Amino acid sequence: MPKPIFPVLETERLTLRQLVKSDASALVVILRDEEVSRYLLGNPERTTLKQEQGFIRSRRKQFLNGHTVDWLICDKISGKSMGTIGISLSHMERMHDKASAGFWLGREFWGKGYMTEAFVAVLDYAFGTLGLNRVSAGHFEGNLASGRVQQKCGLRYEGTYRQAFLKNGQYLDEIMYAITREDWENKANEFA
């Protein structure tokens, strides 16, 4: 069976490409910023070069197994690493034509529309290329910027998972959003 080809996505200002081992050092610098890591799960385990390289290796393996697609978000002109975005496609999710999305961005890139631009490209890929029917995403309570990105991209609020995650000894609520293929097709004209 041939290896799957990783989908490189291009937008007006961004290139979304596969994570490679050499990306680890730039990502560790971004992840060490407490304002960036504040709303991320698993960040304390990814603050060394070796740990981030291991994470990248595991995500590449999961892509080859059809379970996830994780992109590095890069500035199209400079190639500078900005953050990551990905979709998870567990066996159960694939059976029901759905995926869950997650993303984060370095602080210097906040408030400039980069994540909305990247997420629109990923949703196009999810609904167009993968033929999915639903994509969900969530954010921790208090992470209003993530919620705004999800809303701008057409995701609708679906509920709050109370005390869903434990981070730094504190239980955090997860605010959940989702978009269906029908929603996306109705919203597509706004992004054209």
C-alpha cells in the first residue's frame, strides 16, 4: 500500500505544511511562552527539543495511519513558523464522517486574522477533499480569542463540557462548537 501524500494547503498569506523534525526548535520557543501555553493541553511535556521532536514523530505516524492531519502554519513569504492546526480522525469519527480540530498560534501573530485564514483552509480540506460532514472544535473557558475564530469560521456553539480537563491542578470547562457540511456550504460565499 502506498504512503499517503501529505496535503499542503496555501492561503493568501500562509502555507500549511507537514511538521518535520527541524521545526521542533522554533515550536519549543513558541510553546514556552506562558501566554501561548495557558490554554493548551500537554504543553509541559513539550518544552524541550527532544520532547517536541517526539511529538512531531508521533503525529507523522498518526497521519500515516489515517488518524490525524497536523499542519505547521508558516508565513508564506518568510517561511517563519507561526503555530499549528490539525484535525483528528479517529476510527469512530471516520465511520461517521466527522473530525475534531485544534489549533494554537504564537503570540506575535495574534489578532491579525492568521488563524481564521488557516482554519478556513482546513475546513475546505475537511469538507472538500475528505468529504466530511461535521467538524467540531473546543476551547477552554476564558480563551475568548479561540472562540471568536471558531465563530468567524461558521462553527456554532453546542455546549459546555463542565470540568472536562485537568490542567495545572485545576479542572477547566471546555466550550464546544461545530460546523456541518451544510453550514459550510451556506457560509462558503463569505470566504470566496
